[in-house]
Amino acid sequence: MNKIVVIDEELCTGCGACVKLCPKQILRLDETDHVCKVTDENRCDKRRGCERVCPAGAIKIH
Ligand code: SF4
Ligand code: SF4
């Protein structure tokens, strides 16, 4: 369970906008589930770029 980068998979549409934007490349699209997954959240810069770009409001940075 992530504590820093939290994705609501019910809201995520798999659009990929956050994956493209993340400067740390810690977000990826799961090919099977078509939702965004977080790899190493400890590398997150916490600048909330993904939170702002997500059209579904599915990402929260804590
Ligand atoms: S806050 Fe920045 S570094 Fe962290 S997951 Fe979002 S885009 Fe990536
Ligand atoms: S930007 Fe939002 S809706 Fe699009 S893949 Fe990322 S978390 Fe999912």
C-alpha cells in the first residue's frame, strides 16, 4: 500500500497523461488492468505534477 503516491484505480481511466509527465518515471500503465501503477514512490519529488495533470482526479500525493 503506497503512502506517498496514491492512485484511485476506480477513477483512473488509463489515459497515460501522468506517466508521460512524471519526471522521475515512477508511474507506468499496467497493460492488463489499463490503470496507472506506481513503482518506487520513495523517488517522488512531491511537486504534484501528476496530481494536477490527471483529468480524472485519480492521483493524490501525500
Ligand atoms: S509528484 Fe511528480 S515525481 Fe511524484 S509521481 Fe507525481 S509527477 Fe512523478
Ligand atoms: S493521468 Fe490519471 S487517469 Fe490518466 S493514467 Fe494517470 S492516474 Fe490514470
